[in-house]
Amino acid sequence: MATPQAFELQVDTDEQEKALQIKADVDRGLGFLEKFQADPAILAFKLAIEKAPAGSPVQDIIKHNLLTAYRMRISQLLTAGEHLSVNRYLPEVTALALSSEMAQDAEFRGKFADIFRNISLDLYNARQHEVALFLIRKAMSIEPCPSYYIDLINARAWLKSPAILSDYTTRYNEKISDDTYSSLVHLKAVRPF
């Protein structure tokens, strides 16, 4: 896990108590991540997001940490062979999106997309190709990184799935609703060879 970088944040005296609560929740979540305790980290980051101002950079930074915790938990479940248990986390994972000016920061946006890609690769390696395809497309919608196309092509090849327009251009943005998601993407129990 990368070393966190400190940054200065000025808060009005009226908001100091709330800011300290957010910081305490984030610190608690980071502590859980360091101990590889993903579920408590997820809860701590969710609490921090609820307290953070909507659409603020602070909220996006916490979302990044939350996505990291989800990735850890999904990886733990896949390693343990509990593929179906991952379904519990997928709607929450796919709902995460950047909502502040942090979405304009190419480095931050790239790191956020990389976590989606890493979750996709974990799922791909667990032979959960439908979900892997969905998440690599989500990563590409956040940051159209050229290396993501290899993962996209591999997932599509396993599924024998046709490409969609958004696979090739960023000028077309197809939104997938939660209803469409729930009908398309669910993990299946796959026996290893």
C-alpha cells in the first residue's frame, strides 16, 4: 500500500468538529486497511463520506479510500473461493464516482480508474468475466488508458461479446442504470479446472 501524502486543509471554526470527526473516521479506516481488515475499513470510510460535504474534494478522496477497501475485500473473498459473496459489494462499488474538481485531476482520476481495473483483473482471474468486463468498461469511462483495452479485449473474447460504441470512443457516453446492472452482472459459481 502506498504511503499517504499529507495536505493542508483550512476549515472554519464552525466546521472544525465535523472535520475532526471525518479525519478520525478516515484514520480509523486507514488503520483497518493496514491490518487487512477490509469490512471495518469500508464502514469507517462510509461514515466519513456521509459526514463530508457533498461534491467536495474531501469526499472524492474518501471515495478513493473506500474503493481501495472494496478492492481488498473482493480480493479476499475471491482468494477464499467465495465468489458469490462478492455480489454483496458490486452495486456499491459500481455506484462510486468522482463528483468534485478531483475528476479533472488526471493523476487522481487515473489512480481511481486503476482501482476499478484491478478489481476487474481480480474478477477476470477468478473466471468472472461478465463482471470483469463491466468494471473494465467503468474504468475506461473514468480514464481511457490504452492498457485497459487489452483487458477489455480479453474479457470480451472469453464471453464472445460484441463491442459497444463506448469501447472505441470517449465522445459517446452510454449510461448504465442500476436496473440494467442488476440484470446483467452477477457472479456465478465457477469450478476451477
